[in-house]
Amino acid sequence: MNNAATIIRESRTLLKKLTDQVPKSLYSLERQMFIGNALLRQISDDQRLLLRRLVEIFLLKMREMNASDIDMGGWGARKHIWLRIQGKKKPVPNFGTYDPNEIDILVQNLLMDNQRQYLFEHRNIDFSYSIRVNGGHPIRYRADAYFDLDSLSLNMRAIQMKIRPYQSYGFHQNVTRMLSLEHTKEGLILITGITGSGKSTTLDAIVDLNNRTVDAHIIIISSPIQFIHESQRCIIRHREVGRDTLSFKQGTIEALRQDPDIIVIGEMRDPDTIMAALEVADSGHKVFSTLHTSSAVESIDRIIGEVPPIEQERVRNRLADVLRCVISQKLVPARDGKLILAKEIMIMTPSILAAIKNNNTSEIYQMISEGSKLGMITIEQDLRRLYLERKITLETAISFANNKRRIQQLLQAA
């Protein structure tokens, strides 16, 4: 990477040579298949490595700029490379401009043959990518390649090199007891939030907590695998969907035969995975997973709503029996320009269990707001705390609240 200028110059020359060979009569999938099945197969391994190094220059530069994500390709990028820095996504003129055909080549060149065929078939693929600099630890990225008006677009997210210390979350001791295998041997724990809210970071911190404190077997099923944990007191297995197992559901079922103590399901993204997670938790294992929901109540309603009405009563009862804790989180802009974590925490109590079984989930929010002694807190209460500590502005507190009326009541009472 020392001679970045030479790599950029030589790779741009190669890209120009390759794009000139793409027939102008080809569109959409046919054009992509020509690039992958004909164009890239005619160049040498050294040339393919050169093109990868160009992308890696961008990836290393984004870390220097403290960017969380990089985006390129497709009509919407306007030929620029974009970075998300402190929550804001902007083009970076210094990276230069690249025609759609050039990005199509660069993106496909990052993929193996079987990954490329999957992309052609599904028009989208999640994968992981790593860079090893001067023999050091791999620098890892989570990537998603997808079609955008017939061209390829790519998002890559920087995976943190270090785990955020569990202690920095400031969880109540009751929450820690729920998250630790040392104290609670079974049950389902959910980490929820929108994309980019730090769910994976929190999940890694919880895995690390257990890795350092108990003697156990942890199986992580994810798409793709992000942070790679080193086994300490726990033996930790990493199984990437599409690479080590066929699906989240398949990996979850297979894990039952692998003598696990903790099963981490990267995302409950479909009814089959949700049902598998509930069954595994019901069998007496400790299960962690994530959902794209913004509150504890929404998480419960989402799981129940994912199954047909005829199945909902059974799922509602099973969920009430296995659910132990829900942590819903948001990354909100702080006064210093950085991002700060706001969270909602629900711990299962007899009254919440009854509310779920009786289909009275609308009552749970009030139970959370009154459960501070147990370690519970609503997102509005936590935003109020951050505002009173002068870490966020009044406008931010109101903007990121799920319940606008409730946050205004809390702030008026402050």
C-alpha cells in the first residue's frame, strides 16, 4: 500500500482497457454476466490483485477518516465514492470519479465465482472482506453488493478492530445477570434497532463478556461474520451463512447437535429463523439475536406478527416463556459531533409475561417506565437522561424519541 499513486494510476489504465471491451449492446444482467464470466476471466491474477488493491486503498483511507461506511457504484452515486462520517454520508472528491462499468468490474472482482453467480441470481449478496497489512491482524469489512438500475452498487461497513468494553454500556446488574451465562443458563435475549444503530457492536460486547467469565461453547451464525472472537474461556465457532451453513434457520438447527451453551443468531430476518430461535431457546439454550425494530414492544409485536394468525397464539405463549430481555438502541448525535448510544431495556417480569400471553402488549411500555429499580428504562427516559447530562440537545432528544408526547412530558417535568 506504500505506492498508492502507482496502484491508482495502473489500475485506472487497466479499468479503461477492460471497459472498452464491454459491448455497448449489452444491458442489465447480460452486461454483468459478460463482465464476470468473460472479462474478468481473461486477466491475470496479478491484474485482479491490482484492482483489489485499488479498492483497499479506499477502505484503508475511510478508516483514517473515521468513516463507518463507504458506498460506490450505481446511478445514485454520480460516479463518486461516498463515505458516512459521524452519521453523515457525503461524496469524497479526492477519491476521483468512476464510471458505472468501472465500478461493476471492481465490485465483481471482489467476489469468488460462486458469489458472483449468487449475485446474478438474487441481484444482491452479503459478504465479508478482509485486508491484512504488513502481516498484522486482518482488517475486516461487512459488504453488500446489489443492483441499482442495472449497474452494481456496493456498501462496505468497517468492522471495529476492538470490542467495545462491556462495562462502558453501564447496564444495571440485573441486565448483566440476564446476559451472562454464569447467572442465566437459558432464554432468548434480543438486541434491536434500525440499521447502523450498533446492534452488532453490542452483541460482540456481550459475547466477549461471556468469553471472559464462563467456560462454555458459543456458536455464532451470521451473514456475514463480522468481528472474529478469539477463544478464551469459551470455545467460539463462527459460521457464516452461505459459506459455512446454508441459512440462519439451518445453522440454528445444526447448532443443537454441536453441544452449544450459547447460540448467537446474527439476525431473525424471516419467520423460519424466528421459529427456529424460539424452539432452540425453548429447548433450554441461551440464545442471542437481533431484530430491526425500534422498541421492546415493537419487537414483541413483530415476532408474533411474522407468523400466520392461526399460529400466533402458540407463538405468543412460547415467546412469553422464553424471552428474558430486550435491548433496543439508537445512535444519536451528541453535542460534540460524535454519536452516543441511547437505549431502551425491558426485563421479563411476571406482569410483562402475562401481558404478552394475554395479548396486552400495549401495557408493557408503562411497565418498563416504572421498572427502573429492576434495570428497565424506556428510550424516552434515556434520551431525557442524556439531555439533562448535556450530552445531546433538546431537539435531538425529541427527534429520536419513539413517543413524542411522552418525551415532551418528561422534559417538561425535568
